[in-house]
Amino acid sequence: MGAVDGKVAVVTGAGAGLGRAHALLLAQEGAKVVVNDIGDGAEAVVDEIAEAGGEAVAHVGSVADWDASAALIRTAVDTFGDLDVLVNNAGFTRDKMSFNMDEAEFDAVVDVHLKGHFCSSRHAGVYWREQSKAGSTKPRRIVNTTSEAGLFGSTGQANYSSAKAGIVALTWVFARELQRYGVAANAIAPRARTAMTESMTMFAEPEEGFDRFDPANVSPVVVWLASDAAADVTGQVFIVIGGDVHLVKGFEIVRNVRTEGRWTASDLAARAADLFGEHDRGLAVPANRGIA
């Protein structure tokens, strides 16, 4: 029996790269999969799953389109009778320094990543809420895809970093709002060789040994989060690189200063040393940005 045997999963952006790897492993582990993409890749992945003895159906459409994302969720329910797992993976980049980036380049990336995550999760959430009110106690899962660019900021990616940071907050929102309906929501930040990274030397496939940046290395984490074994895991963020899984801690209060009544700017300036302590007052780059 597979880790997600009998479950119905939707994977967005699954025509290639990480999404394809997720869809293939979910099917291998027993799930029926709706393979979403905007191009012909979805059908090819469905064929791969079928040839391996699994069940899958393609859905072609943009997750950033309200009606198309609603149709995506309906495809799972109409074809396989239910929806248990939503893996939000679709996205692309339009990298430029902020002073060279135009409005369309910013909007397009935020649209697909952030709005795309919201649309599909919102429509799935409506369905799951209805099912829960009808008496269903089945566990449901959302697995979102953020990025280290969203966790730590990335030069030349104001659009992408903003969208990916928003996805973390969105994950926390859905984890809170849908918990009562049996839904767990988590996010992964994968570091892997995809269409967005394949031109970078560090992601090149090695001639021998373990391929640290093979997208398939990330998929077992997705399957685990989709499974009943992760029933008590929600609102969490993981960086996944090769054989390493890093649990990321969210925002925390470092220290505070207090006064009776309202602060003045001069008083704050005088107490700045107390507020920062040993912390650098300059650019706050988290220490774990250097994960290798």
C-alpha cells in the first residue's frame, strides 16, 4: 500500500520539473492525480502515469484564472469523486532589477504565483468546507510552493520574492481558516534544477554520484505532507535540498523597548541600542540564508 493510496490529488504546473516529479510520485504511491499545466506537458505526464499503471487526468488552464482554477477542482471531483490533496506548484520568473522592472513584469509573476495559489486553494477550501458540513471527516491537505527568495529576499526578483513571501502568509491563513474542516496547509521551498534554474552552473547535473538538485528529491516531502502520517503537521515551512529537509522558523519578536505613553523620535533614538542589542542595525539577512 502506498503512502497516499486511494487519495485524489491535484498538482498545478505539473507538465515538467518539480510538478511533474510530484505528480509521478503521488501516482506511484497510490493517488489518483489531476495534472494541471498551461500546455501540452500535462497530457504527456498523464501518459507516463498511465503507462506505469496509475490513474490520472489532464487539466489545461491557468491557475491565476478564477474560473479555470475552479474548473480544476471540479475536474478532480467529477473524474475521481473527491479531492484530498492540492499541491500548488505552478509558476515562472521574469527577473530584473527593481529599477528596470515594469508593471507588467511585476504583475505577471505575482498573478501566477500568489493569486494562483489563492485561487486553487480557495476553490478547494469551499469544496472541503461543504464536505465537512455534510459530515465528512476525511483529512485534506494543501502543499504550497514558496522559495528561499521569498524567505530571505533575492536581488533581481522583486516580483518573485514578493509573491513567494506572500505564499508563506497565505499558507498560514489557510492553515488557520481550514483547520476546523480537517485541512492541513504547509509550504515547501525547494532548491532544484528546473526551467527556472537550469541555466545556473550550480544546478548542473553531475557526471556521477548523487544528483543533489534532481527535482525528484523534493517529491517525497510532498508525498509525506499529503499523507495521513503528517496529520499533525500544519502551518509549517520547509526548505528542501537534495537529502536535506530544513524546518524554517517564522517571524519572531527579537526584543522590545517600552515607554509609558507615546514615544518620541528622539527618545527612540536614545534607546535604539536597547532595541537592537547585539543585532546589526543594517540589512537584516537571516543567518540560515547560507544553507548549502
